[in-house]
Amino acid sequence: MQRPRPSRKFTRLVLALRLAWLLPVTLLGLHYSFRNLHELSRQMFMHHDSWASLANPLVGAAAGGALLFFTWRIWRKTWLIMTDRLYPEKAALTWQIVWLILLVILPYWIYRG
């Protein structure tokens, strides 16, 4: 048996909260990935340093790529919710609030960590 469709108001609220954290996290992931790829190319082609100096930019680029892959999956699910092919769960509102709180912590963790 299929669950009843949630109200439009609930769906719009979930989408608004989802876009409020997803857009900045995507931009943050792009910036972090490109910054680490730039650092990696600088280390490889300009400085010709040791392999140990490449570890930090490599790990950073991989982490940025993983974040972008994760956000791409969430963008896809957001599109399915927007086109009414998927309905948000009851706990979706709580999860969006948790993600907004993490959005406040994430830049500090990435850039000061």
C-alpha cells in the first residue's frame, strides 16, 4: 500500500530548507575541490617537491570529489521531489534542519580544521 501524499505546504517547506543548505554546500564542495586541484597541480608542475607534499592536496581533492558526488545524488533526489516523482518522508523536515546546522559547522571544519 502506498503512503498518502504529503501536503503541498510540507513539500514546499522541505524543498526550501533543502535548497537553503544544498546550494551553499555544493558551492563549498566546488571551491574546495578546485582549490585542492590547483594546489596539487602547483606542487606537481612548479615545485617538483617530494611525494609526501602531494598527500594533502590528493586527499583534499578526493574529499572534495566525494562531497560533490554526494551533493549530486541529493540534487537528483531534490529534482524527483520537485517533479512529484518522489514524496518527502515525515522525517525530512528534521533532517533538513540538521543539515542547516551542519552547514554552519562545515566551512569552519574544512577551512580551519
